[in-house]
Amino acid sequence: MRPVRRISTIPPIPLLPLLLSAVLALLVAACGIVSPRSMDAQGADSFEDDVRAARTLTEAFWRQQFQHLGRTYQPIADFVPYTGNAGPSCGNQPAVPNNAFYCPIGHFIAYDQAWMESLWNEMGDGSVYVIIPHELGHAVQAQLRTSFELNVQLELQADCYAGGTLSTLVRSGALTADPGDEDELLLSLAAAGDPTDDWLNPAAHGTAEQRQASFATGYRDGVGAC
């Protein structure tokens, strides 16, 4: 989503001994996949367990970050699973299938459960541990009253926040990671990127290269770099 300016393709980034046994959206393998071991160090072994852990760990991380700033983190008011078109609206915007979103009106997150569970089944639990931290990143932006001129800037910062969150959780031992997983992660972020570089598109989230670079910045340098 964006034909205006092009940024160069980033080379593979050494995201430390990285992360995620199979990650974010819309990368469907051609052959059968065996779900990897859960990232959750407590041994979450179901989709519901991973969703719960991703929310709990991410909010615990941000609670600490806000304390360091002398502020109080406000947990999201609700976490709403839905199916297809049957999700909650956000203002005048209806929920759509195959999506997850943060709504500042009501301070809640909603997600298409069937869609997210299909990613979890096909690719492993990494998808949950990227999508949920990304959406909670938007909740953080709302609390910090973060303002950008363009929507894509908010989306890329949320990617950066997700990277910084996951990096801290892995280093703390709350989540586990296998060496070499950075290639899968970068490919997954590429699959979720916009096809064109149209920064003026109000729905733009960032090209593959932009999303990879933003996530990598957070993972390497922490949320303070976002």
C-alpha cells in the first residue's frame, strides 16, 4: 500500500540468537507443518494459553516501562474474540474478518479468533506473540498520546514496539527462542507488508522492508529506540 518513495531493501539483520518458531501473518507453507514448541517458558500448549500469555506478558512489560517513566499503565479494558464480520465496531468502523485491532474508543483489543487460530495451527505460536504485542503497542501509543502525521508511522512504531517487547521477554526468560529463527521472522513480516510504498494511503502499514526494519530496531535496541 504505497507508491511514493522507495527505501532500499535491508540486508538480513542479526537479531541476536533470535526468536519465534514461526511467526506473523499470511505465510502459508506448501507442505504440512508440525507446530513447534511453545515460546511461553511456562509451557503454554494451546491457542488459548498462548493468547493469554501474549497478552499477560506484554502488559506486564509495559507496566514496568511506564513505572520507569513515573507513569501508570492502564491495562486494556477488554480483549474480544470474534468471528468474521461479527466483531465489535470501533466508532463508525465495523470489525472485518481476518484482522486484529486496537480501539481507542473503549480502550480494547479485538481479534478474529478463527483467523488467528488458523495462523497458530499452520505456522506455530509465533504469530500470536507478534500480533498481540503489535496491537498492545497501539494501546501504548494512545496512552502516551503519540501523534504522527501519517498512519503508517503509527503502524511502524507498533512493529518496533513489538520487537522491543519480544526482545525483553526473550532475554528475561519469559519466552524461549531458537537460534536461526530470524529468517522465518523476517519472511513473515515481509508477507504482511504492503505491496507498494504509498505513505499517503490512510490504511498503509509499511512495506516488507519497512516493517522488517522497524521490528529489528525494536528487537535490537529496545522500545526506547522506537
